[in-house]
Amino acid sequence: DVKVTQSSRYLVKRTGEKVFLECVQDMDHENMFWYRQDPGLGLRLIYFSYDVKMKEKGDIPEGYSVSREKKERFSLILESASTNQTSMYLCASSTTGGRNQPQHFGDGTRLSIL
Amino acid sequence: GENVEQHPSTLSVQEGDSAVIKCTYSDSASNYFPWYKQELGKRPQLIIDIRSNVGEKKDQRIAVTLNKTAKHFSLHITETQPEDSAVYFCAESRDDKIIFGKGTRLHILP
């Protein structure tokens, strides 16, 4: 069974801090994704990656960056956290080809920016 | 911008009745349509998916239909039970990424 692990379930940070959200998957999946989930807005794609050291912007990349130094790990970085980045963040992975392959999600990180 | 339209946003049905959630999309090149269920405080999980070469797929009480001409697809849950209460997301696969609808909160009434 695929396991996608996010480092924290809950996180509280202050405005202006640099924040790292970590995600690890154990199924050797090529593709990894970061979403944020807000009430009434569904799941919005921030960034995704199809291979080590590769990254692609999603629909809402502003204020975020990512890092994929190893295949199993995909990090989301908030360069200078702001209150409008308070949200639930979900990581997902899938096997080769984002098209036609289901995504497997982590439990999410609920991030609060004060 | 490009998105998947999902309706209704909230749905309440009596236990034992059927529930239907509908989604529309715009890109005729989309060819994969998964549905996810998210229970309160838990991760989204795939419950059923359909590919563009079929019009209907069924798994026990859950079925999905796809009309490629009209660009819409639907989730049908029959004989609803309390454990069906959750948020359901439709999605389409386009340009090597999956685009999600905004979700439907399903309430099963006793």
C-alpha cells in the first residue's frame, strides 16, 4: 500500500518566517504534487514534479517554491510566510505519467500563519 | 481560467436513497476522470475512476458515467449509508496534471 507521509499534521508560524513542509513517499513514484485546500475552493495545485530536480508551476505558485533533491522527497517552501497562506496543505504522489494515474495523498499539514 | 465545474456544493439525502453528483469539463483532450472521497479530518482517497474509452463503470454501490460529447461525468451512490457522509471531489486529467472540482459535501440523513 502506498504511503505518503507529511512531516507535520499541525504547524504554527509567524508572518515573514521561511517555512518548510516536507513530504516523503515510499512507493518509488516519479510524480509528486503539492496542493492547498481551502473551504469552498477545493484542491488547488501549487507545484508538481515529474522527476528529481524537476519542478513545474501549478495554478497558484506565487509565494511558494519547491525542492526535489531525492526521488522520494518533495519539499514545499514558503519563502516569507503571510497570513493568506494559512491553509491545509496536501502532498500527493503518482506513478509514471500524471495523466491516467491516480494520485495518493498524505494526511495533510494544517498550517497557521500568525 | 480552466477548471472543472462540480454541482451541487452541498447535498443532503435520506439514508437508503440515491445521491448524484455532476461535473463538467471543457477540454476534449481530457481522458481520465477520477473521483475522490474525503472524510472529515482525513486524506482524499480514490473511490472510482473512469477512462474515456468507456461510458460507465460500477463498483458495488458506486457508479460513474461519462458523456464525452457533452463533456460531463457523474457519480452515483445507491442505497446510501451513514458512512457515505463526506466531501466528494471529481477530477479530470489534462496536460499531465489532475484538475479537481471544488467538492460536494454529502450529508446522509437518518
